[in-house]
Amino acid sequence: MSSKPRISDYRKVEDKILLIQPLESENDFKLSIYDCQTKMARACLFPLLLKIKEVKLFDYDKDIYHVILVHEDLNTCLWTTTETPLHFGRTVCTNTQIKSDMESSFFLDRSRNSQIFLNFRTQTNQQKTLRSTNKGRTWNEITILNPNKFKYDEPVHFIFSRHDPRNVPETFTEGDIQYQVLKDGLQPFITYDKGNSWTAAPKTRSNIILLNYGMVLLSIDKDTDYINYSFDYANTWIRHKVFNLKPKVLYIGRLTETDQKALIIIKMSLTNLIKFSIIDFSKYFELDCTDEQYQLWDLPTSDGFCHHGTIVEMTTRIPDNLCVDKKDMHISFESICSCTPDYFGCTYGYQPFSDLCVPDSLFGNLQQTFKCKYESYHNIEDQRGFIKIQKNICLPHIDYRNKNQISSEFCGNYDHTNFLLLYSSTHLYISRVLTYSTDVMIKRPISMDIYLNPTMGKPFAFDFPGQIIYSYNDKRITKYPFFGTLQQSIYYLNDDVMAMVYDPLTHVLVYLTRKNRLKLLSTITNFQQIFYEEVVTFKYIPYQRYISFVTYTNYVCYSDLREKPICYRPHFNVLQAYVDREQYTMYLLTSLHVLEIVTFVNNITDIKLLTKIPDVDDFTVFKNNLYYLTQGNLMHMKMGNLFERFLIDANHHFTHLVFHRVYLQIIKCGCPGNMIQYNNECICPENSPNCLANSCAGFFCDNSICLPDNVKCNGSNDCGDNSDEINCSHKCTENNHLCLGSCMSKDIVCGDDHIMDTPKDQKFSLTHISMFFCKYDK
């Protein structure tokens, strides 16, 4: 007879119990969910590499389970069930050394389509509240307004422990109340559109209540002799004195569930006498609302108005009408809208990164997406990690429910995901570009704040397929993963970096220095070189492998990094330029911020003007689509119709934008002609062992391997020929290395930079262009 499993702890929500079972062989836990109705327990499935240190929270709503887990590496993450039953995916993480109370920063709103609210701390050390309506896949900023409908200027984060569902009638499902704690009391906020926007109410020291039918908002003023109330959805407030001697408020709530009366219980400060008072607003609402006293409006979501394939039309009382709204349902009509995977979370094995779904590193390697047959998925663009939708119905494909499979077993039509990276002065956003046949659409920008560590204003670049961020600060390039806290300094540079991008296909950092040198640095071989001198600005779009740049002498040049640049000198001053050889189009941003778009056939000196766009600050190109910034607004123009220009976003005041493409193919790589490939690295041949010595961005081994400069004299044969362990003044420990006579951590590379620069009379070098060439594995 088998013994029952040992349960060390449990969490219970309604009729579901999370069973926590320790694993004896390792420091880990197995989780199961017991259903009190069926009296059956089923195991929860997580990525194999996850080690659970602690369970912080368990919650449940409408077949969706949420758990907050502390990992072995002390990351604390919110995990949510995917469309595959009881298969969990992580949605957002924080580090317990920084913030140990994630469960108090998380609020599940069961009554309003299982939306989730999350508090997080920004880089400026301010708390901020975000909202998700798709199981934590994307987190959107909520709109905070003053009663006059102007934007609320102060930073806001809700204290979820103050939330009381009894403050709002059960039938008024589109309304809710949250609070921010201030030094001198509480700042209430109320929503009338299911959490999309929140309006500030007068400050109080107690809770605020909504009377029956949503007719009256009532609170006690900070001066407790007064009450504040509103009849028009918190647009205007009336302050009225009802008490004396500033009593202590013990309770405020609805008297019954059928009238406009409130019960207030106070305690007199001098006598300790407790008084019960009834405030009656019934005389203001004598008649029921007629049809003419209602208004129609579409219920917004975080990124538009479409709710899982339907647009919801609401019917609510016009705020100025003092009539009783006795409608049981305020939803008057639902119309069909396009169903997209954005309504759902990522598939099992993937996790969100802003508006993307990326493979979860705890899962291990995921197999490649295969090509769809045309007749089966001809209208579906592959977005790796996104849910595939059933035909003619806005539900996930039935295979997610019937099989314990991950999304890589589904097909796709494309091998990439396109998106814009959008910069403001303080924040960074992603906006995914979706391609359906000939139409290009763009999604509302999604903040990257909860994923990012780099300080805005410092140069940084993204390796999206590798899930790595490269940042430059204090003469060092540092890399760290999208998820986790480990960061490592990998290169020391003797010339400050002004801007950089990363090419994930060739594994090359392209960067511009303060000395106006455009350089290439291979993160595979650790070799670097000067590509061109006297460069002022550059644009590089990795999926095309084309670089365009402007020189001090106003030349516009372009190249694919493997050939000598072709240059052209316009008759006007140019700030930025991009030459699209595939579309035979050149984009020239003048010093007057006019974007001139010209075409050419073979020779870029033989051009024809297409159009001019004034007041442009930055731009990027995707095929025949132009995205540009004007006065901080994001605009789109299709090159086939130069007169149709669309405003995409006017809310974030963007300063810079970059087009990115994440490839899904396996990449095969090779080496330049004067080098050979060995163990997936490029090395010099035996007859020319020092062919790239002057281009090494770190420590150059005697066997011609270039390593980051953090390997010397630590007892480890990193070079393979022990050349990093000779000529040592003294030895360091394994986790350190010798730098300028002292031992320092391997996480910081040595600052003894010995890179030799290209002679000043040589602006371009073909010697070692692109240290690591790659091609698709078709």
C-alpha cells in the first residue's frame, strides 16, 4: 500500500486548495490543486528548471489560477495558468532583495473579467500601478484624472489592502474604488469604466462609498465635521457640514441595498459618546430615469475598445440628470471586432516581455516553429509564443485544451516578429507591428518599465533573441539578461560610446564613439574594428543588414558591412539618413527637421523627390511603411499613398524610435576569409597566429583567441593554452582576475585597454568587416 504524500502547507481559495509538497531529494516543492467539489487533486506543471523556495500567494478566478513563487535565485514571480490546463507561465518578476512583498503589490479583480493590477517601483524610485486584462501578458498604464477630467499630475499607486468590495453595490459592476495612502490621510480614486480610468475624489481619513444604483458618492472630509458628496460620477463635489467638534469616524456604509441612505457611526472626541447618523439623499432622486436621460458609450480596454472579439456598448445615466438609474444591466449592445492573440496570455513555455512573448529560460530549448500549409493558416501571422485562435470564434485553438503541448508545435507563416522600440525622456516602450497581407497595423505602445534596469540617457542595445541587454556606462559595456539580476561587465572601451545597436544575426555591436568613429564589436569573437571615421549619426536595421550614416562633411553613405560604403553629398545639411536599397528609396532628415523622401534606380546621385514631411524629429522604415515622430507624436505613412498619414500615439512624447525584428530561425555562422572556425569561434590559422591581435577588445591569448579581459591569473586555463596564467605578479582566486596589479571580480573587466586605432587618414577598413558572418538554416 503506497503512502500518502507529505503535505507541508496549503492555501485555500473558495473550493480550491493548493497543496504544497516538499521534495526530499532536492530543495524544491511540488504543487497540486485539490478540487473540493470533485475531490480530486491534479499536479501543477512548471518549467523543469524551476526550483521553488517559497509559495507566497495562491488565487483563483474563472478557471485561471495565480501563484506567487520565490525561486531558488530569490526572484519572486507571478505565475498564471496558460491555455493548456494547469500549465503555468510566469508573467512578471521582482527580486526579493529589493522588494519582498510582491503579494501585497498584486490585486486580482474577480468581478471585472479577472483583470490584474500590479504596483511596481520605477527607476526614479516611485511606485506606479499598472493593469493587465490578458492574464499578465501586457501591463498598461492606467489613466488617472482630476474631477475636471484633466490629467492627475502626482504619481499614483494603489494600496490594495485598503480595497473593500462592500464600498460599491454588487450590481454596479463597472465601478470600483481604490486608495492611495498619504501622510495626512487617504486619496480615493473611483472608476466607472471597469478600471481603465480613475478619478480622484476629495481626501479623507476613512473609506468612500457608492450608494445604490451608483447614484451618490459619499465620504467624510479630512475635517470630520464635513461630508463630501457627488451626484455626477465624481465630476463635481459638494462639501456640507453635518457634525461638530471633529468626531472620530468609526463606520460609513449603505443603510440598505434599495435606497439612497447612508449610515455613519462616529465617536465624540470629548465624551466618547457613540452616535449613529443617517444621511438621506432620496429627495434629490424622486423619478426613475427615462430613455432620454441615458448616454451610450463604448467600454474601453487597455489598448482600444475590443473585448475578446466584441465591442461592448454601455448605457448609463447622463451625470447631470438627477434621476434613479434602476437598470440591472448597463451593457446595451455587443458588436463584432477582430479577434487577436493579444486577448490571451503567452503559451506554455513562453513569458511576456513588454508586448512580446519570449521563450522562458527555465524551460530549456524550445523546438522551432514550422511552416504552415497555406490552406490551414493562410491568414495567421506567426507570433512565436502567442495563442493561435479558432476559426470564426474568439477562443484559443482547441488543441491547447486537449493536449499538453506548447506553442512551438503549432505552425506559423513567418519567421520573425516586428516591432518598434520607442524612447521618451524617462521611459521605453514596445509597439508590435502586425502584418496581415498588405496591411500594416501597429499596436498601442506597451511600457517596458517593469522589465528594464538601464538608466535612460545612457546608451544601451537589445539582443532580443538572446534576451540580453547591453549598456554602456563608465567606459564599460555591461550585459545582463531580460529576466534576473546577474550583470557582467564584458568590455572596456577607451572612447565613450554615444549610441549603439545590436545585430542578433551576426552577434555584432555597432556603436558610435565620441571621437566620431563608427565601430563594430563581435560578442562571439570579442574582436572589434573601426568601420568608418568622421561619422555624426547612423541608422542600422539588422533585418536588412544595411547601415546608413552621415559624416562631418555632410556625406550620406550606406553599406551592408561587407563592402566599401557608397556615398552621396546632398546640397543641404543632413541630420539623419537611411538608404533602403530594397525599395530604392532614400530618407534624408535635414537640419531644418524636414524629412525629404527621394527615389533612385541604380545611382543614388540620380534621385527624384517624392515628398517632404515637415517637423520630423526621428524616423524608421519597414518595407514601404514609414514611422516618424513629430512633436513627440508617433505617425505612420504608407509609401504607396503619400497623402495618408495616420496619428498612432500622442500620449507619450517620444524622442527616438528604432525598428526591430526578432528572427526565429536557427542561424549558421562562419568566419572571415583570413580566419578559421574552431568550436564555434573564429581563430587565426597556425601560419598567422596574430592576424587580429590589434583588434581584440579584451585579452589576446597566444593561440589567437580573444577573451573578455577578466581571465588573467586566476588559476583557470581560459585560453586553452594557459597563456592567461603566465607572467603573473601574483595569483587571484577563481572568481577574480588580475588587473593593473590587483585582483578584482570577474564581473568587471580590466580597464587596461590596449586596442590600437585605425590611422586617422584611413576612414574605412575592409580588413576584418563583420567578424562573424551568419546565414539562415533554411
